[in-house]
Amino acid sequence: MSELYETGLVTAGDIQITYREFGPFEAGGEASEPLVLIMGYGGLMEMWPPVLIHHLARDRRVIVFDNRGMGFSGSSDAPYSIELFADDTLALLDGLDIEKASVLGWSMGAFIAQELALGHPRRVNRLILLTASCGGEAAIWPDDAIWNSLTDLSGTLEERIQRMLTNLFPQAWLRQNPDPSAYLPPITAPIIDAHIQRQARTLRTWPGACDRLSTIPILTLIITGTEDRVIPPGNAHILTHALPRVRAVEIQGGGHGVMYQEPERLAGLVDVFLALE
């Protein structure tokens, strides 16, 4: 599915962030509050499912971007941290003159979204945490075998893709959907392994947000898959108890890549949530 989008650069501290914006572009067109999507570990803005983007952008601005060091965004010697990534996201909002937006973070992107909401709650309208944890010692982390698979950048491209698929999707679903090109969009952006390794270290060194989440005044939606091996679904229960204003949805049979498994359902959940009074 092809999509029309506008693309550009914004300055974030010592680098530039590349973004794409989908939605109604006609002159004078009115749209609801923007929705910013924050990609996860090792991910690129090109990796968002086109079906999901198509549905979400029918009547609102949807903005995706490459995190620092990924794809077409720049990097520097500044130490990576979840807080720095949140600052980059804030710089994106500033660069696009967006006073307030709803924010959806997937996986590591949900870590970033939490830090953004904690540091700048007035800039976030609604918060959506997709396959998320609160990080740190309070979180339920994957076992060592899965973590080692996630951070293993060795082997051929085919071997790396197979490891990724095994981590994103339940085996039963993969047997029924064996062709990645049917649900994973093509990638054209550069991928630099050294920056992925820096992200991996950042994931485990983030102290987490569980003991701070009670201060977030923002209505939050938590979406998790019951078969997520990367961020086990028990993390959703931890988040639900830690956040003061929260809705939660479990998707039966969903893995860490549930947004590829059920993009239309996910878009519907987001639409309903953003429309709540």
C-alpha cells in the first residue's frame, strides 16, 4: 500500500532527526491533534506497518521518525540514553511547532514515551504504550536466550531476519504466515550495527520508570500480546497498577510484533482511545 507523506529534518541538540508526516495535507484542512509514533530497538521509521499508518492518518497528522543513530537520522559521540531519546522526541515536536501531541511508543519506543510524559506532561495529550514495560529492576525481562538472540548481529542477512521473525512472532502464527514480505515493509534506510549495539546497552542501563509513573496525569492505553516473548505480558499488569489513569487491552495470540499481525485492529483500538472524552 503506497502512502503520500511529507519528509524533513529537525535539529535535536547536536544532530538532525529525519521524520515523515502522513495525513491530510490539503490547504486549510482541519485535522485532530497529531499522533507521534516512536520506534523500538533497532527499528526504523520505514518499519511501521503501512496498513496501520493508512488507518491512523485518515483524519489526523501521523508523524514517524528515525531515532538517533538509526536510518536517516544523525548520531554523535553523546552517550545514548532513554532520556536523550526523549529529548530528541521533544526537539521533533518543537521543530514541527507542535505544542501538544498524542504519543504511541512501541517496545523501546514505549520507554522513550514514558520519559517524555514524565519530563514534559503538558506536551502529551494521550499516551499509548505498545508491548511495553517500565524497565529497570521492576520489569520482567526476557530470558537470556531471547535477549542474546535480540542482540546477536552476526550471520548472514537471512539468518538475522529469521532471528528477528522468531522474536517478533509466535511460532504458530509464523507457520500460517511464512512470507515476511506480506507483513514487513521493505527497508531502504541504512542500518549501522554499532548504533544498534549502543541502543542495546541503553535498554539495560535505563533505571526504569515504575516508581515515577504515579505522577503521570495523562490517560494511558496499554496494549500487549499474550504471546510476547520479548516483553512478557506480565509487564502490562505492572504498568496498569503503576499508572493512575489507564486502560489496558490484551490481544490473544499477539507477539511482540502484534502491530504486524493485527494492524487494523490496533488502529481501531487507538482510534477509539483517542476519541474518548
